Amino acid sequence: MSKKISLTRYLVEQQRVDGLIPGQLRLLLEVVARACKRISFEVNKGALGGVLGSAGSENVQGEVQKKLDIIANEVLIEANEWGGHLAAMASEEMEGIYVVPNRYPQGEYLLLFDPLDGSSNIDVNVSIGTIFSVLLKPHDHPGVTTEDFLQPGAKQVAAGYCIYGPQTILALTVGDGVAMFTLDREQGSFVLTDENVRIPEDTKEFSINMSNLRHWDPSIRRYIDECLAGEEGPRGKNFNMRWIASMVADIHRILSRGGVFLYPWDKREPNKPGKLRLLYEANPMGWLIEQAGGAASNGHQRILDVEPTALHQRVSVIMGSKNEVDRVAQYYAEAETAG
Ligand code: P6P
């Protein structure tokens, strides 16, 4: 029977070995994991816990909030505000930043999260998840402001997600590859189940919402049409398609077996670069994908190099198997050259 390595032991050993995880960051990650465990238990109650359905309110994005959106957000705030490792938090569910109250010690980290991604799937029992990103607060001034959060994804010091599916699995990177931990419900702890996640550079599986086809940029249309043309077409191979409408679930599949995920700009909202949020969806997922050997682009540049200008700004997302992401970027470049 192989020895079970808990998340705590993994983080302690990573801290001891390579110093990538200072004590305060290790504490923060353990608190986030405990909050995700609590969210998992709430999600699993479903109708029995009275947690399904709409909360009768809208979030800053103008989206109807589900009861579990609000529960998950509150769990993360309450779990993280007293520990002394954070200066402030930002959430998809809150318009402004949440500064740690004065009654608690202030730390040096900033925590950003989408507390429950894929909310439209909650009421139909399809996988959903929590996405989180950790930044260091700039040290050049006292206090903390919204501008402190506006750092490119390349500045993250930790990123991960917790997927609430048939298993509850935490995926994590601190810049030394991607590790995955499965929740052992009998012990109530996360156990290391994959410590070297790798994405194949090639794939035969793409992930996009096909109902938006008529709205896409021509470069996206060209890429998908070639996938659909199969082995008779220019790609010379047949493709499969998956779309779960939960970014966490689609990205988890890609980290587990390869693939390419696309949520590109489309002409339904021409003034918005895309649907997904840069700071607490695309950046953490983009770093995980890169750390597993994949690529993450907005079609024109590396997602982690995008300079943020607003807390809830959106971005076009193409991420997964490197050769497919590069091909889409090549099509955008060819279109720009052709003018
Ligand atoms: P659509 C969930 O609402 C989300 O933000 C992502 O998790 C998911 O990939 C996407 O939106 C689904 O969008 O337009 O297919 O419903």
C-alpha cells in the first residue's frame, strides 16, 4: 500500500526543499484547501441542504447569484480573514476588494477567487469548482488598494482550483509544476494523487460553445472548421468535442488528458475582449496549464503577460495543448498580416 502524502506534508516538504512556499504562503494554501473542503460538503448536500436555486440577487457581473455562490464566497472570506497571512481578497461575487478588518493582523498576500465557477451547472448536478490565485502585495506603500491587485498573471505566487465532481480534487501550482490532491472524505484531508501533471503538446479534442459559431472572429472560425473537417481536411485527423460549461471541469479534463479550451472574443459584445475574467479565472488557469507544459493565450499574447487595468476585466481565452494554442495564435497573426 503506497504511503499517503497529505497536502500539509506535501507543502511542508516543498517549503523545506525549495523554499518556494514560505511559511505564510503554506498557511494560506492550507486555509484555502480547508475552505474548499467545506464548500465541497455544502455542494454535496444539494437539495437536502436547501442550497440550490437562485439567491434572488445579482453579482457585479450582472449575473443572477445562486445560493451556493454566496455560501462559497462567505466560506472563503470567513476562513481567510483572521489568519494573518492576507492583506485583502477579491472575488467574482464582490464589486470591490475586501480588506482584512483591523481587528485581525495584516499579511503580505492577496487572494483572488471565483468562489463557485460554473454556477449554471449547480442545479443540474454537473461538476463546478472554486478557482483561486495568490499575489504578493506590493511593499512600496502602507495599506492595500485595488491597484495592488492589478498585476499580470506572471506575478502569481500560487494558483489552483478545487473541482467538486464525482471526486473533489484540488489542483495546485507554486511555480514548480502541477500537483493534484483528492479529498479523502473518511479522513477529511486532501491526499496527493498526482504530483507531475503533464499536458500532451498535441490533441484531438477541442472545447468551445459551438452555439456561438456565427459570432466568432474569422481566425477562430478557420481553426474550428479545420477541426470539424476531420481527416479529409487540412488537419488530417478527426477531432472530438467536449463543452461542460464549467471552466474548472473543462480545464481539469485538459490537465488530465490534453485538449484545447476556447472562449474567444465574439461579436455579441464587441467592446468586451471575451466572457471570462482575467484576474481570477484566466490567470490562475493559465499558470496551471503552462506549469503542466501547455500554453495559454488570448490569441495575440500570452495571457500571463496581459497588464490588468480593472479588477473584473475580461479576456479572450485559448489554452491547453501547446501546438493547438500556437496554431490559433498563428491564424490570428496571418489574419492581421493579411489586413
Ligand atoms: P457559456 C461559467 O459561467 C463560465 O464562466 C465558465 O465556467 C464556463 O466555461 C463558461 O462560463 C460557460 O459559458 O456561454 O457556454 O454558458
